[in-house]
Amino acid sequence: MPGRKPLLEIVGLRTQFFLHEGVVTALDGIDFTVYEKESVGIVGETGCGKSMTAFSILRLVPGPGKITAGNIFFMEPQDVRQRRMQLEIEAQEWYRRSSLVEKKKLVALYDYRDTGRKKKAKKLTPAQIDKIVPPDRVPTGVTRYYLAQNAKTMPASDKVGRAAALFSFDLLTRTDDQMRSIRGKSISMIFQDPATALDPVFTVAYQLGEVISLHQGIYDRAVLDKKIEEVLKLVRIAAPVNVMKQYPHELSGGMKQRVMIALALSCSPSLLIADEPTTALDVTIQAQILNLLRDLMRTTGSSMMLITHNLGVVAEVCDRICVMYAGRIVEEAETFELFANPRHPYTAGLLAAFPKLGERKDELSVIRGTVPNLMRPFQGCAFVERCEKATEVCGEDMPRRVEISPGHFVSCHLWTGKEGPNVR
Ligand SMILES: Nc1ncnc2c1ncn2[C@@H]1O[C@H](COP(=O)(O)OP(=O)(O)O)[C@@H](O)[C@H]1O
Ligand code: SF4
Ligand SMILES: [Mg+2]
């Protein structure tokens, strides 16, 4: 998206759970960007990794889960981003030129953090190495090694310290203290069930006041009360002074969700992550909350990541949509484009299962089968067992992500042919 500034850029993010029974790969190398002042929808069936994406961004993945690869660049200045991308290309070329012995050394050094696999590098064949570190997708560890190796020949302004600083906008390199300050202040989250996120023993004013004091350093009671009243008005609570004195159990579901949104917006975050924010509410209240979120994003200039299993919700609110399946983003496009031209069979299936206004259908189609077990490593496309268009290659090779029209990305073998789309 030329001309638009990326706010959050996720590259090759992998999050895994290390259980006795095996390793669950909840996120398997996801890439996406949220630009300034836009709303991005993340959709997919339950269990496909939507919430883990949010928890990974906030570095709140519950144990025994761990982020094992990738980067989460947040609020990276444009010049730093450009230099980083340039360095990544240089590192890629340098890696491609390296000898097999050198590559093995690098894979042994950096494989673990970037792939979650521990392997004796000496025994690897070139093909196995290319699978671990795809030559067109050199992981950050290798880029950092390249920077360290070449520090001497770099201009003084770009020595290791500076070069390392290029990666410091990666949330994964932040300390726990820094993350605590980012959460709530720069990135805040609204959860599915407001009842669990609000503390039942404190009033609305107390809970909002605590967050505002912590992040904005306001302790004067009168100033704080004014501020609390303002945020409650912002989320269209009609009698803010009364609501301030109430406890969560005295509020309706819709009101609680408004208070949650007020909590999340009280420090004017750059990014709001809303995880199924309306699922627990009834349909009319859902519509009100969605309208509220859409209007708030416009007036505050924040960006939003809206997570939902409901395509109707993202259609209403989001500028762009990422469709997730089994821990990967399988299709990404602007909302209108995605609804008009779904290219991944899974997206097409989700849309067919979605009722359209003015269309009478006795039975909505459903996608046959269920989401696969994420403990099993996939050799090919994870959707293969449910896909009506699957061919032999689908079970063998993981489809690459290709841009089939500007801003429209899809990972499916139907679209990875050399001469363009294989099948219409
Ligand atoms: N505590 C956990 N232990 C093991 N696996 C987990 C845990 N939490 C989540 N997962 C795995 O991560 C996958 C994605 O979960 P989640 O992001 O919550 O899905 P969604 O929000 O899309 O419904 C799940 O299918 C599951 O396999
Ligand atoms: S890669 Fe093959 S199995 Fe996967 S969605 Fe495309 S056609 Fe279906
Ligand atoms: Mg979820």
C-alpha cells in the first residue's frame, strides 16, 4: 500500500506450545501489516490462531506456549524501516553466496530461535537446509549475524550498535518492563467477555482511574474524574456520572462492553486489538458496539485489529481482511476485493456459508470436515483434506504466498503457477 505508513508489521511469526504429547504450532509463520488509521479484520474458524496472534503481539502467550520465530515491528520510523529492508536483502544475498559449511554453521547457530527445531546441522543435506532457511526468506538471526560480521566495513553511522538498533523496534526484543508500558498505552486490547476483564469488586471510576493514572500520571481526583467522564462520553454512555459509581454487575452486557472499550481507549492507543468484541452480546447491541468502534477509529485516528469468526462483522467495520486457517494467513485483501473475488477455496467456503441480504437459501453451505490437529506438522497445504479443488501437489508442497493483484495475497497452489493463475 504505497504512501501509507505501517504501524505494525508482522514477519514470519511462529508461536508454538511445547506439550508432553508433542509440539502444537498455533501460528506457523504469519506475515501481515496494519497501516496507520486502518482497521484490519482477522477471520477464521475457532482454533485457527486468531487469539494467539493477538497474545503474541502483546507478548502474553500463555505457557507452555512460546514465540519461536519472527518479528513484530511496531511504530518503526520510515527511514529505519527502509534501512532494515535494505540490510535484509543484503543479508539474503550474502547467505545465498555462502558455502555449504558456512550455511550449516549459521543454521546451527540460528535455527533454534527462528524455527523452533533443534537439529544436528552437520548431518543436514543442502535440500534440508533450504527447507529450514529458505534462500528467499532468510531469518532475522542470520541478518543479525551478517550485520555483526560486516560491521567493520559499514559506514560509521551504521556500526553494530546502530545496526542492532534497527531491530529494536521489534516488540520481541523489548524488556518485560517496556512491554508493560506498551500494553495499554500504545496497544490495548478488548476481550470477548467483558465480565472476565472487569474486576467485580471495584467501581467503573476506580478501574478507569487506575489505568489513566498509571499511563498518564494523573493523580488529582478532580482532574481524573473529568477525564473518566470524558472517556465514558466518548463511548456514548448517556449518564457517565452515574455509571462511574457503579460496579460491573450493575451494568448490562452492552454497557460492560462500552466500559471495556473506554478502558482500552482511555490512553489513546495507536493500535486497538478487539478479540471477538461482540460475540457475547445480542444482535442489536452487537450492531451498536460495532458502529461505535468504527466511529471511534475514525475520530481517534487509531488503527484497529478486529478478530472475529463472523464475516458480517468485518465486512461492516474493516478496510482489509486477513483470512486465517490452521495458524497461517491463507488470503489477504481489501474488504471489497475479498468479498467480490475470493481466491482461496477456504475463503470461498466461508463466504458461501455466510447469509447474504435479500437471498433466500433453505440451507447455508458448510465447509465439510473440521480444522486439522495443529500438533501434526504439515507437509503440504493444511486445507487439503477439506478442499474440493485439491490436486496431488497440495498434499506434498506448502503453497507459497503470491500477490495476485495489488494488495491481494493468496497461498494456494491454484494461484502459484509460473504463468499466473492455474485455474479460474
Ligand atoms: N494452552 C494451550 N495449549 C496448547 N495449545 C494451545 C493452547 N492455547 C491455544 N492452543 C492452540 O492454538 C490454536 C489457536 O488457538 P486460538 O488462537 O485461541 O484460536 P482462535 O482464537 O482462532 O479460536 C488452537 O487450535 C490450539 O491448538
Ligand atoms: S493448495 Fe490445494 S488443497 Fe490447499 S486450498 Fe489450494 S487447492 Fe485447496
Ligand atoms: Mg479466540
